[in-house]
Amino acid sequence: MNYLETVDYLFTRLPMFSRVGAAAYKADLSNTVALCEVLENPELRFKSIHIAGTNGKGSVSHMLAAILQSAGYHTGLYTSPHLHDFRERIKVDGKEIDEDFVVDFVSHIQPHIDKIDPSFFEITVAMAFDYFANQEVDIAVIETGLGGRLDSTNVITPELAIITNIGYDHMHLLGDTLEKIATEKAGIIKRDIPVVIGEFREATGPLFNRKAREKKAPISFADRERVATNWDFEGHDMKVEVTIRHTDIKDFYTLDLTGLYQTKNLVTVLQAVHQLRERGWKISDAALREGLAKTRTLTGLHGRWEHVHEHPSVILDVAHNEDGIRELVRQLEVTTFHQLHVIMGMVKDKDVRSVLEILPRDAHYYFTQAPIPRALAAEDLWAAAEEAGLSGQSYPDVNTALKEALGRAHKDDLVLVCGSVFVVGEVDKSKF
């Protein structure tokens, strides 16, 4: 098989959560363990950072990878899902995995697939580990896919564990309370390994403290150590002032990830860098600042308050659950525009009503869907939105919706595409 045939095989032969949902979720680590054994345990041949959380884990992963690259470390990065190309999931120093490696890996592992019966995600995790070992990375930043305790990535023993935050998402798999969801995320906490929690919440903080004590893992809550005290936008960058709590010590950082919610992720990243330095990793202030200022450039991150067109402004953002949409609305409140046009598509297993109730009532809405079985039909989303008091129409795909929005928008308007990673990933940027 060539590369395109290989990727098609992965997409069609293996159960894929992003396409079909819970049917592809494997609630144990046995398949990943078996795959790693076939590959002679590549996960033991590189150091890593493990990142879980409801929102922000992708941005935190990319920020840390950019900082480590800037510090001179040969850095792997594993994230999911991808927006356009499968290879976006696995990178070394910002460069996507080689097509030939993907082909050779699948060819090598194919005889074991019938016996092990892995999911798409399990195969992808094993591929990432094998690639990082093959490339002899100094360190790899590993983002969980879903949860933590039973996530396929949870066979590593990292230098540092990070849990960005806890919110309501994937409740049908992780539990219907914040405590249950936090318990699953806390499964990445390992014995004697420091853990950084991005946000302290009364509902989950005691649980994390208890889990850390059980594992003798040093724990810190990033937002109890530092706070973003001021911010400003300069073009397509954001300047953020961060204060160390209970002191007068302030510092300033430039981010090329400009969503206001990135201030929370920045605080988490700064605490993570502090912990890495404590463990002997050489990260200078210059490397820290360069990585934060060039995260998009160094790692290729897309879909986080990403400006892709001007006059009218078109912004792509993969916010898709209640907490993520709430942060997006907060961003809209500090953004200048004449009229708001929102293109939205969602998947069936999200709490659609909670999301719709948060959205501004005075926007024009264009409801659509991604070309995957898991997508919520555009007509069903439109009907739910009407019940929630939102006004709009349904469209068969995101690019049809975008064409309509651009046709109606004035030059000072804002067109926002959000609600599903898979809708954002379908946007055809060549049409701008």
C-alpha cells in the first residue's frame, strides 16, 4: 500500500472514536500494552510529559513542545484529532511524521491486527511511540485522547503529568459528575511523578490532592501559583502580564495564540516549566519566551481562535463543549465587530442544549455538519437551536455555510466557525 491507501485502511478497517463515537472506545489498556510488546516497548525509550484535561490540553501540549524545541531539545508531539492530515497527530520538532514511516509501520503491525483487534487510536498511539523511539527524541509531549486512567497513552511513566482543567464532556464514558470525570483524568498521576493541575475547583481539588498523596506525587495548582493580571492584543499577538501570587513579581509574555482563554493555559504552562526546571531540564527564559511567541510557527497548531481571512474576519475555533463555548463567548465580548455570523456543527454525543443556551442571541447562525457518522444532522441542530431562541438556517456542509455567510457579511463583520473539530477541519482555506 502507498500512503493514501494506508491511511484509508486505518480509517476504514479500525474502529475510530472521532467517526463513530463510543463503539470505538476501548476501556482498558491491554491492546496498547500488546501493541507495544510487539514493537519491543518503544514507550520505554524516550522521556515524556503527559497531558490530560477537558479543555486546553491541545494548546498546552503545543506550547510546551514549542518551548522545549526552542530550548534545543529534540521534541516529539502527539495530539489528536487531526484537522486535515493524519500526520498532524505525530510530529518531531514541528515536522509531521514521514509518510514512509506510516506505511512501513502499518505493514509491520498488520499481521497482529486481527489477533489484537485494536482501535484506530490504539494503533496511532503505538505508531507515535515507535516513531519517537526511532527518532531518538529527547522528550515527547503526549496528549491523552479521552479521559486518562484508561486512555491508550497511559502506558508511559512521564517526567511530569499535567491536568489542565475539569469540565463536562464525554459524560457517557467518563461519568456524569465533575468528581467522576476528575477521577478518570487523575488516572495519569504516577508514583513520585510531579503533577500540575491547571485550575483548582472546590469539586475536584480535594480529589486531586488525595490521589497525589496516594501516589506520593508532588502536586501544584497552577492558578494558585500565578495569575494573568492583564492582557492586550497587538495585531495577531497577545501580550499577557502574569503575577506570582502573594508577591509583587510580574512578568510579560507574548503569545501567538490569541484566544483570551489562552491566559489560563499560559499559567498552566509556566507552572509546568517551573516543575521541569526543578527536575533538571534546561529551559532558559529566552527559550520560554520564544516558544510562547512562536507556538503556531514551531508546532503547526491550528483551530484555536485562528484568523484565516480579513474583511470580513473569519475565525476558526475548535471549541465544542459547554466550558469551551463559554470561553469563546467571553472572547467575543472583547472582540470588535459589527455583526456576528456563527457557523456551527456538532456531534451527537455532546450536550447540545447546554451549548446552545450559552450562545449570543443577536448573531446570524448557519447550522451544518461534518461528513462523519457521529455528526449531529444539521437539521436536528437547527431545530434544537430554534427551541433555544437562536435564528438561522441549516446547510449540508461547512463550506456551503461559509459561502453563504461570506455573501451576507459586511467587511466589518465577524464570521466564526466552531462547534466541532471535524467541521473546522473541513473548511477549505483555498477559497479565501
